[in-house]
Amino acid sequence: MTKGSTRTIILAMLFCLLLAGAFLTGCNSSKAQVDNKPSDTATTPPPSNTDTIEQPKNSLQMKLYFPNSDATGLVSFERTVEVKDEAVIKAMFNELAHPPSGYEPPLPSGTTLLDAKVSADGIATINLSKEFKANFGGGSAGEQMTIYSIVNTLTTLPNVQSVQFLLEGAKHAGILGHLDTHDPIKPDESLIIKS
């Protein structure tokens, strides 16, 4: 082998190595560019803490009174419910609309709590929608169970001693027919069935 052919072989090998290096460098930079592109499955960054602040919630243990199946008394059940701010009475109403299996719903269907407030002297005034009266099934025993399920439940709150019923913002002497609801009603412990 001559010096010239050895030099040619070495130059050819160097040229091949340079080409290979350039090719590999080009591939890596292309890959880097591809990796920097956003992918289809990328998620947006989580919002800052100031964007996700919710109203404070409290876990509240509630005692609720539901009529038994033959409307002869009220049975107490305890539930733990997440409550926002001061919407405790609304949360209680929501729970009363979902009785345990085998118990009667105390609220006539479609009843909505329009407003609720508690005065400094312990009177919870609840303003109910017209469905409370319109969809009531009737009967004095049913009326007693409906009224006292609500009253006995709400008066478990430490700041509530009695309940004033309003229908669409107005007081009624007998909102469901028999019981006098013109004045605030106090709880009736005699209706509670002791276990």
C-alpha cells in the first residue's frame, strides 16, 4: 500500500466520521425540537391558589327527625354534612328531603326553602314555596309529622329555640290546615320515639 492510498483511506474515514457526526447532531437537534413542541395530551398548568379559593366549608354533625312509616312519631338520625358558611338550615332541609330507607319524607314534594334567618332571640324564620301547602298529602297526623319534623330538627341548632313558618313570605294561621302556625312553634319532645 502506498502512502497516497493510505492518506486517501484516512481522509475517507475522517470524512465518513464527520458526516456521521453531522448526521447524529442534526438528528438530536430535530429530536429536541420535537420534544419542545406541546403534546396533544398536555394539560394546562394548575390555577394559582387565588383562583381556587372556595367558600369555607365546615363538616357539621346534624340530628334530623323523620316520621316513621305509620306517622305515630319521629325518629332521630345523625348525618355529617359539608356546610358552606351559614347555610346550615338549607343543608338541613336538603337532608330532610332524603329520608332513610323505610321512613317517610317530611317535606311535601317540590317544597323549596326560599329563605331562612335566625333572630337574636332564637326564632328561625323559614320561608317556604307554595308547594309546601299545595303538595301536602293531608291529615292531621301527617301535618303534625311534617311540622314537627322540621321544628324538632331545626331546634337542635344551639341558636334556635322555635320556628316561624312563612308561605311565600306570608304568615298563615294554619299553613297546612290544623296546627296554628301564625306564631313561632317550639319543639315537641313527646313525639320523639326513643330507641
